Amino acid sequence: SLSESKDGSYIKELSDGRFRVRCKGQHCYLPNTKGGLQRNRNGRRYPAETTWGKHTAPGAAFYERVKSRRVTGQLEHPVDGKSAMGLAAMVVTEVSKPDPKTGVVMVTFETMSTDAGRVVEAYIRDGVGFGLSSRGNGSIETTNEGIDEVQPDFEPITFDCVVDESTPGAEVAARTLREARERLLESAQGDEE
């Protein structure tokens, strides 16, 4: 098992060669507090209570889909926004509620033994960083401050592995990957001795 980072992120190689990864997946806006993100790099703001907070609560449809391993992500967002079984790279196994102080939503996923999943595993083994980006449907309204705010009709679909994530810090960091890779190599060498 690999050690966790300060923020709770980790990468762990499973016994069958796939990987389990936990990292930041979204950053929500927390009104009336100093925590939370005003907007992400694509100009959107996700209010914690009416978006991810609502969908990560026990009993919510998205929560139940995650718990039953029915939320899969792809390499990059599909152009039409629709998931396709043949393109799945990972299965999302846990999505946390937004942290009440920071607004951070942590995501845990496992790579799949598909061609796309092997690409993600190659990135991890080779120490190449990549990001996570949420995908969902819903409306946006522009606030008086010019921020595109995601509305309560937001319905999450999944998280995808992407090269350029819009949420600051929602990456499987290259440094973490290099450290994990070094530990894996050290443990493999120890097994040979």
C-alpha cells in the first residue's frame, strides 16, 4: 500500500495490476464562508449544497450508482457528452461530500482492464500526470459578478481522465506518480532478492 499525501490522495497498485487512485475531483463554492472556490478555470462555480453536496448524499441516484460500480469514466470528455461502454477507462468507486471547510470533493477510482484503462495505467507507471474532470448535465446562470453558476438542476454523469482539467488541483500529480513508481520498483527489486 502506498502512503497518502497530506490531502488524502493516493495511488495503489492492486494485486491484479490495475490501480486504485484517490484524488481531488471537484472544488465547490461555499457561500458565507472563506472556504471553497469562487470559480474553476472554465469560469463555472458549483455551489456545494445544490450540486455535489446533494448528489453525494446516501440515497441520491448518483451516490447509489457509484456504490453499485455503475459510474465509468473515459479518456477525455466525449464530444457528444454520452458514455460508451467500449471507451471506459475507469470505474468510480467513491465520491466524497464536499469538505465543509474547503469545498473539495475527493474521488476514488479503479482502472479497468480495457484498452482505455491500460492507457491510464501506462500514465501512472510512466509517472505522467493527468487530471480528472467532472461531466454532467444542467443549466448555468451568470451571476452579477459575471460567474457562470451551475444551477440546482445539475445531474452528474461521471468523472473523466483528462489532459487539461478545469478544477485547480484535480490532477493525479506527476510528482506523486513518480514517487509511487519508485516505491513500486523498490518493492519489485526487494521481491527479486
